[in-house]
Amino acid sequence: LEQQIDGVYVRSLMIGKNEKSDQENGFFMPILEQLDYACDIVQQDPRLSDGFHAIGFSQGGLFLRLLVQTCDVKVKSLVSIGGPQQGVYGLPQCTEPAALCKEMDKLLELGAYLPLVQHRLVQAQYWHDPVHHKRYLDGNIALPLLNNELEDKNVSYAQRLQALEHLVLVKFENDTVVIPRESEWFGFFADGQDQTVQHLQASSLYQDDWLGLRALDTAGRLHLLQCEGNHLQMPPGFFRNTIIPFLTGTAPGRQHGNLKPGPGPASGSGAEEAREEEATLPRSGAAGMW
């Protein structure tokens, strides 16, 4: 971002005092506590007070969307790259850090909706079991509440998302980490089974506009972008040519579907560029990053 946009201020959200605590909190600090922590950071940064663009990668894409809903800050555009907006139903491929991944797998296998697991493991708080939908609504302490799936709706969630200039959701067409990958576009398995995916526009979330997504879509401000590759493996040029225009006000109108990245660097793999860009924009995005 700093190389592509002159004078941009980038604030990376670190949940903790150092990289080690940030990594641990990504597994073990409850989502609502992380949102409060991040909200304090953003609200206390004077360089973000006039509004900013927010960019989140993977889990950070989900958490930044939740931050927009719950924190009194001015966000211009929100970009979620591979963020599991409807949660996941399937153990994610997690290898690093090995000890934390092993603990996550053990807790999820024990039972994602057990109170001990719910209050201990972040990933359990967006574990979405479509086969046992009532168990998910009753046992998950975070995602049903924050996605406005419970009987009592929080109207401020929709109001804050509708205030965005753009909501950009990037889905990776060969994603093997987020299951189902359609969650990156707010799609998910239809209730009662885990084979058929119900797309966003067919869901009650959209049709009854629990989060304001239908209003954003009608206004041409909801953008569903598809990227070639596995999770976070952006082809050369994709971030620069497709995402940055939303931050600079040069993006074309509503965009839905599979976009080609355009010409990229002469050398370097897509995986290498994705890592380079993730280093520039650690995990959150005047731009704030998670």
C-alpha cells in the first residue's frame, strides 16, 4: 500500500503487546474481547479519526467486518480477502504454529459447542454446524449473535454496514481452508445438511436484510470478487489491480464474479506475491489492517 498510494497511513492491528501474544490471542482470546481491544486501538488513533479503509485477510476479514458492526468508527471501504463470513464447517488446514494448531484441533474434536471449548477457542466461535442448526444457534456464543441470526436483531449492525462506500468480499475458487469456500461470500450449507450450498441471495440473511447486505447490493456497493488459487494465494497483480482501486476511488461500478488480475510482475509466483502483500498489510486496515 505504501508503495502504491502516496502518503497513505497504514495501521496494522496487533491484538496484544507483541507478535507472540497477537498470535496466541488469534486462537484463544474470545472474539468479542478481540473486537473491544481492536476498537480501542482504532478509536485512539487520531490519524484514523476522519475515516479509513479496512482490509482483512482470512480470519481478519471476518473480524474486521464484525468491528465495523460493533465499533463507533468511520470506515469508508471494507475489504475481506478470504474471510469466513458465515463461519466454517470443517477442520481448517492449520500447520503453523504447530502447538497452537494441535490445541485447536483437539478442542474442536472435543466438541465445538461445549462451554469449555466455546470460551477457550476462537475458531469454535465461528464453527457453524448446518446439520444441527439449533445446536449452533444455542451453543455458539459469537457468530449467531454477530450475524443477527437470533430472534432479537441488532439494527445498528445493518446501519453501520450500510454506511460503507464499498463492501468487497474476495473468494478463492480453489480454497481448501475455508469450508465451504462460499462462506467468503456469505454463502453456506443450507440448514439440515452439509452438501448443498445456499448462496447469499437465497438466504434469509439477505432476503430479510439482517445485516444490510441486500441494501448494499441494491445500491451497487456490494462487490463479490472471485480469485484464482487456494486460500490467500493471489495471482501476480491481483491485489494491486483489483483491490487498490477500491481504496483510491478509481474502482469501476458493481463487480461480481471471476476477475482476471491483469498484467503482473515479470517474475515471482502468486504465492510469493501474496506473502509479500500480506507482509505489507499484516492482518488488518488512513488504511487499517487485521
